Amino acid sequence: MFKIYKLFLFLFLTLTLLSSCKKETTSINQTSADHFNYNAEQFADVQVLRYQIPDFDKLTPKQKELVYYLTQAGLAGRDIIYDQNYRYNLKIRRTFEHIYTTYQGDKTTENWKNFELYLKRIWFSNGIHHHYSNDKFIPVFSKEYFEGLLKETNTTLSAEVLEVIFNDKDAKKVNLDPTKELVLGSAVNFYGADITEKDVDQFYSKIIDKNDPMPIEYGLNSKLVKENGVLKEKVWKVGGMYSAAIEKIVFWLEKAKSVAENKAQGKALGLLIEYYKTGDLKTWDAYNIAWATATEGNIDYISGFVEVYNDPKGFRGSYETVVQIKDFDMSAKMEVLAKNAQWFEDNSTLLENHKKKNVVGVSYKTVNVAGEAGDSSPTTAIGVNLPNNNWIREKHGSKSVSLGNIIHAYNNAGGGEKIKEFAFSNEEIELEENYGQIADKLHTSLHEVIGHASGQINKGIGMPKETLKNYASTLEEARADLVGLYYLSDKKLEELKLTDDATKLGKTAYNNYIRNGLITQLIRVKLGDDIEEAHMRNRQLVAAWVYEKGAADKVIEKVTKNGKTYFVINDYTKLRKLFGNLLCEIQRIKSEGDYESGKYLVEKYGVKVNQKIHKEVLERSKHFKSAPYNGFINPVLTPVTNKNGKITDVKVEYPTNFTDQMLYYAKTYTTLPDEN
């Protein structure tokens, strides 16, 4: 199944952060591009950044109104992602928020600081599990101290929820280790507590028709539970599960529809509203077709239960929204990739029967984010490709976007010390200085526009979530990465005027990818742990596979210099060929639904970590000032109204305080009860 494919920005590890912005002090509403402070604060392993909305003032009043309504619709569903991530998240978050805002005791102690840190981590990860590793946070303060806070603030919390904060129960939000039972071993709230992996497989095997040429995305918008021994789906819709939040979402979407830029956009919004009201997945398909083909206008959005990364079985979508404004200059430059999608498909290393004969309607834009919510906030993507449903993409096309102002904020937030530590030579650093940013942008573009649009599944095989199961996401991300890697050194990019030197561009990208896949991304993993996150697995899989397959020719060589480990590329031409070979194999696995081969690739190359290198990487990273994970404070959009209450303008403010924004959201956008 095609999903929304997030490329979590790991520029801080390998790519484009060789120059830092100035760190001038700015006011809360500072809007000067030359003096904007992108850094807000840093705690635990995360750095909170800020982003601007370029050219917002150039929008018409009606377009601003549309943007405002869409951002409000997104925030109205904010509580949903907390509940989806874990059944106790809302109760825990609200308990901590109540204590934080009412406690009158000593706030200078280490215990209080650790309490505050725990709350910030909840806000950042939309729950008590790490947004990337999926591990449950362990409080640094004691249970006794917390019980004292409860008593002093007259806050009640059930014994069961109190215990779960401090014990090792539900320790993993998403478990991808098949030996630990995927569903029972995952704390994510997509399944009833007594639902097993076998239950899920049996339920959907009875209703999925693998020969259906236009299948719906089964299970996308529901929780699977057992009532009186019978399995049933609790659908997320008006009148169903999460109704209180979805009613508010619909309220704001209806206002957005009233100021749509054009008929096609209005039609898509109407279908989205109908979907939220009915929960009908056929309506979801109709909406996605309308949305994918509504390419006119300057405002766009993502809304719904979209990504399935948080479901160990790959069915259920996490709630998220992104509101986007077209970046006219960059979109014009990058449209050339979309127009040449068929050339890339025809010249790829895929087997002929796995190539698409007609790559339909791939649109690519660079956009500027105006607001995000749910699974897209505070952490966000830099590239998005939708819709997910494979047959819709083939017949009606898809949209690929690069989040330009998010990338810009990352690039200006500092962090260049890492490349200097982990690059093997001055040549690598020089290439990075000259080609790092364009290499990253083009890899993202090729990954989203060409990668996810490429290839086709054999008839009667079924969707990857059914055939490749818990390995589907990792393999799809690896496949899309490989498409980008294969073409980054191709002279076609020079012909299209996307780079002045494809050879140097490719070298830069290959250096970064191998370095990140085998070394630097390990900063994000606890010593002794396996790699869990799909994108990290995909990057190590690709890097480790080509390293092994090229060993005889020393295509990539493991080198020790001054006691430090490096992986040095000796032959970029042979490495490109290896990328092409792996691309062909992973597409074959997807096209044929070859679960065993897919499992072999992921488990052998993507999961296990070289503990000696891991320990070394963590040691070499201790002195870095910047955190390994980044997220964002959203701008605040405030409507200006006339005496009749009609919106005449929308003002943008750029808050600097993460805590203030989270407390404001909690006060303003609380829509669900503690238990759902």
C-alpha cells in the first residue's frame, strides 16, 4: 500500500547544516527574514524550532480566510492523535497540565524540573512514548514525589494509570519484532487490549478481495475491538468514535468549503466533509481522486487518517493535517521532474514487467506550511506524496510536495559540527559545502515524485500491507530512496538544468547516505537496541546491503583513522550499479508480494546494529550541542473582523515559547473525553 511517505529530516546528521544563522534576540512577533530566530528551546534529545510563512501577506483576504479555517480544522482534531497513540495519553497529559498550571509549591527543585521535562516530552511526542524510537518515557522524578503533586493540587488519577507511568507495561508504542507478537506487543490504541495479530489477519482475510482492481483502504479509519467475542470496527466518524472532535473538524471544513479557491477544490472539500461524517472508505477514495486532480489554486492541505506507520499491521491511519501555500518560484523549478517522470521510469533498473507504461499525473510543488496538527506536529516531514491508495495513483495521479519553509528552518537552525566530525576527508566536506543542499532537495524530490510513483504490482497479488505486512513500510521507503540515489548522478539532471554537475552531486549524496545509514543515524538509537523506525531501517538496509555486495571490489571500504571509524566510497560508478540492483530486487519483492525475501532483507540488513560502532558513534557525539530530533512551534493565525463579524484579514504571529503554545492548545482545542 502506498502511504504518505515522510522523509524525517536528518540533515542534522549528514547533510546541509554547515552554516548557522545568526542568533540575534527576537521579539515574539519578529518577521524579518534576516533576523528571524529559528531556535526556540532545547530539552532532552529534542530541539524546538520555529518557521515562517513567506509571502502570506501576498494572499488575498479570501485565501487567508481559507488558510485560517483549514488550520482551525486541523487543530480541532489534535486530541485524536494522543488517544490513537495510547489509550491513557489524554488522561496523563491533562493530569500533568493541571498540576503544572495549579501547583503552588517550590518550582526550583530538581524534581519539579524533571516533572516539567516529562510534560514537555509528552507534548513533543503526542503521548508518553518517544515519537521516533517508540519507547515509553521513564520519569526521572519518583512516584512518591508525583503522588505528592497530585495531593497538593487536588488532582485525581486512577491507580492503573498511575502505575503505568512508572512501570514497564506497554513499553513500546509500535512493536515490529514478530517474535514479540506485533499487536499485543504494541501499546498503540488501534486495537482492543485483547486483540491478537491472528485476530487481525483472520478478520481482514475474510473481507479483502485481492482480485479487486480498486480496493478500499481497509481498516484505515477504525479501531478493531472484540465485543461479546465478535470482532468489529469502531469507525472514526461523526456519530462514531472520536465524534466530538470530528464534529469540530467538519464545522471548520464547511467554512473552508465556503471560501474555496475554485470548483474542484470545493468539490474535494465537500467529499472530505462527507467522509468525516460517514466514515465511508469509498467516499475516502472519491475524495482522494478529487483532491489529487484538483491541482489549480494556491492553497492546499492534507487532512485525515493518513499514515499507517503507527500500526504494526499497516492498516490504521494516524490523524494529521498540513496546510500549505504554494511557493511559486521553487515549484516552477521543480515541475520539470514531474514532466519527465516517464523517462525516469523507462530508464530505471526495474524488470520490464514491473515498470509502469504510463506514469499518470504526478504533480510536484514546493509549498510553504501555514500550520500543522496531529501526527504532523510538533515533528514534521519535509516531503509528502499522496494519495496512498495504489490504484488511485495509477489511474488518477498523485501530488508530491516539498515543504520549503520547513526545510529552510532546518537549514538555518545550526548543527554543522556533525558533518565535520563524521566526514572522512576535506573533499567530502567541500562537496557538502557546494552541493549538500541541492543534493538533499533533489533526493527528496526524486524520492517523492519519481520513487513513490514508480513500479507496479502484479495482478492478483494484493497490496503490500497484506503481502509484506510489517515490512511493507521499510521496503517501500528503501525503494523510493533507491530511485533517488540511482538518478542523482545521472547526466539527465544536468540536461534538465537541475544541477551543474551530476557527478559531484551524486558523490555528495552517496557520501551522505552511506555515512548516515551505517554511522550517524545511530545517534538516535539507545546502545544495545535494535533499529525500530521504518525510515532508519530502510537507510541501514540500503547502506549495509551495498557495502556487503561491493566488498570484493572494495566499492565501500571501512577505514579507521585516529581511532575513529569511517566508511569510504572508492568507486561511485559501481555503487550506483549496486543501488540499481537493489532497487530492482525490492520492486520485484513488492510486485510479487514476496514476504520471505522482504523479511530477509529487512531483518538481515536493517534491524541489527554493530554494537562496537554504535558505542563509538555515541561517544563521538557527546560534545554536540544540537539535539538529534527537531520539532516546531506553529505560527498563530488570528482573524481580523469588521463590525459585522466578517473576516477581512488574518494576521500571523510567531510565538517563541513551546510551553505557552501547548497550554494554549490544551485550553482551546480540547474536544475529546479522557477515555474514548
